[in-house]
Amino acid sequence: MTLYPRVTAVTIMYGDRWKFLSQVVTATMREPHITKLVIVDNGSKNKGEIENGVKEYGDRVTVLRQERNLGSAGGFAVALEYARSTECDYVLILDDDSVPEEGTIMSFMEIMRLFPDRKVVLSGS
């Protein structure tokens, strides 16, 4: 485990939920350990809003467009497959309305230090 972990965050979006996702994007991109944010657009109605809302982050954000809603599990499967190709130590999975608090990654790292010889899955909301 590195002192400064590199984290790829993934989330999915569907319908007309940019008002929620925009808060997630802003909070996630403030986290210094997030090197990449992957958004799976599960057939949303907000394509233009998403593009405008993430362009300030450049290549730190990738939007994977799906023609139809793959469901939560299908969307996260697409996101996790893509996350494998990113340079990261960990993957943070977020719903499109789960706004991470400042210091989230470091809090998770502190918990993981309690289990140095185990694979740990942490889930937070």
C-alpha cells in the first residue's frame, strides 16, 4: 500500500439525475487521491449537461455512454472493467447521489491499515 494511494472513482447515471451527479463530481474531484473519475451514462437524458459539467476536469473524467440503461449492476460492471485499465491502487464505487465527504480516501486508508494481510472491501454511503 502506498502512502499516497491513487484512486479511480466510478459511478453510474441514468434518467434525469445530473442535479445529483454534479454534486458527486464536484466533491470527488476535490479529493487529492482521485486520479480518474469514470461515469457510466446509462442512457440518461442529460448528455449535454454531463459533457459541460465535466469538461473542466479534462482527461481526469471519462464518460462511458450506453445506449440503454444496463441497470445498476450492468453499469458498474462496465465502470469496473474500464477502471482496470487505469493507473490506480484502489477503486471507489459511488452512486450518482453519494457525495463523498472531504478526506474520505484517507479515512478508508486508516481502516485498511487495521487489516494489513487481508483483502478488504470498504463500502460507504
